[in-house]
Amino acid sequence: MASKTSHTTTNHDEIRRWIEERNGKPATVKGTASRGDNAGMLRVDFPGYSGDDSLEEISWDDFFAKFDESNLAFLYQDEGDDGKESRFSKFVEATKGDRRKN
């Protein structure tokens, strides 16, 4: 049985690659954007895994603008315990050590 290993990054290219490899799209929870914002609460929309009625696809530019503005890091897992490709990810508060040049 493979061991779960999680990674944390703020690198935009790494995040986008991981999401797109799993056919995910950048999204926001509908109704959570503040006036003037293009994005509210960030999510990754994986077809067949998310609530179609609760998420709205957004551009990568809007996604990463909100990501950086909110001082987030992306916690993700490449494989699950079963060795299969994992879709596990979440947004966490970035620490000083997480912030690298994007």
C-alpha cells in the first residue's frame, strides 16, 4: 500500500498543472464574491465530483488574483493510499515558508 504524501505550494504553474491533469477547473462558490471582486471562496471543480449548482467557473487570472490576495497555499496529494491518482486538495493559509516566487 502506497503512503499518502501531501505537498503544499503557492506556485501558480504547479497548482494549475495538478488541477488540469485531473480535468479540474478553477471555480468560486456562487454568491461569495464581494462587490467588485471576480471571485469569492475558491474551489476546484472536478466534473462529476462537485456540486454543479454551487460552483461557477472563473478564469485562471481571477483564481490566482484571489489566491494571492487571500494569502493562500494549495495543499494537495498526488496519490491516495490505494496508489491511484488523488483529487484531494484544499486551500490553507500560507506561511512565510510557503511563499515562493511564482
